[in-house]
Amino acid sequence: MNTFTFKPLAIVGLSIALSGTALAATPATESCEQIRARIQAQVGVREKPDTALLDTLTEHPSCRFTAAEVFRAAYGDRPMPKNDRRGGRHESTDDDD
């Protein structure tokens, strides 16, 4: 590929990349408090996650939602699973001790 064909392709690729970031930088329309109110309004247990609300949470990283808020946004009133990652450490069979 010579430089006469590479430069226009590079310019086209760069313009597509910049237009994608311009579209992604749309201002947030909902405040963090409004989104938290929507999360609290989730009533009942959901069998499938609410992907629309999860997409909304993803669009607002500055709100810093907790894991409990994200789980409630996805599944409603379903209790969070227990975290048993530390449960078997004392029963480990590693030879490092």
C-alpha cells in the first residue's frame, strides 16, 4: 500500500472513530438521585435481569453505585448471594504453610 492510498484511509478511519466518541459523549439526562429512586421502586423478584436499568447504571459511572444497588436494579427484591470466597481458607491443603 503506498502513501496515496494509506492517507485517505487513515483520515476516514480517524473521522469514524472521532464521530463515535462524539456520540458517546451525550450528557446524562437523569441525576443519580433519580436513578436511585428507580432502583428502590423495583418491587418483587425478577427472574431475568432488567437490562435497560443496568444500561442506565453503566452510563453513569460517576454515581458510583454499590454492588447491592446494582443487584437490586437487576433482580429486584431477590436476596444477594452469599460471598463464600473466604470460607475454606482455614481448611486449605496447600503446602505453603
